Amino acid sequence: MTQKTNNTEDKTPKTNNTENKIPKPNIALKNFKFNTRKKRICFFTQQEMIPDYKDTNIIGKFIAPNKQLISARKTGTTAKNQRLLSTAIKRARFIGLLPYTINHKGTDGNWMVS
């Protein structure tokens, strides 16, 4: 038994539904951007200096307005200098050269707002 086939069906190209469907991106990769950060140079290696607790003007640049240490990713400091910077900030806070928080109680008992 031979079956008769329609010639018009044979001439149309066969398309696979799997080829046309684009896979949905992973949710984690949805907001991922490649190489959007520009290369930053470490301030301390550029100036050829070591972070010191006595240089409160320089250390103050690496503290956010809420008195937290800014990450190395944002400032561009190297890992070694970031460790030295964090210890310098902790020493300066312990001595009293830098405040721990935004609202810090002064020696006279009044609240200082910096």
C-alpha cells in the first residue's frame, strides 16, 4: 500500500520549535553586566605612602558620611593598603581623632554633629 502525499507539504521547510525558542536567562544573570567598572589606581601606591592613623585628613576621605569605611572596590585601594587603612582608622577612632558614629557625644557632654 502506497500513500499519496501532498506535494505542497513537502516543499515547505520544516522548522523545529526548539530552534526558534530562545532560552530564558537565569535570574542571577539578568542584572549582571560585564566589565562595567573602570580600572582604579590605589591612592596610596600612587602617592607612595602608607596609611597612618595620624593623617586624619587623608583617612577621612576613605570614610563614608555615615562613618563607615568605604570598600576597596569603590576606592580602588589594594588589598594590602586596605588592611592597613582599616587598622589606621580603628587606631584613630580609639585615640579619639575620628568619631565612631555620625552623632558622637563630645567631652563637654553635648552631641557633636559632623
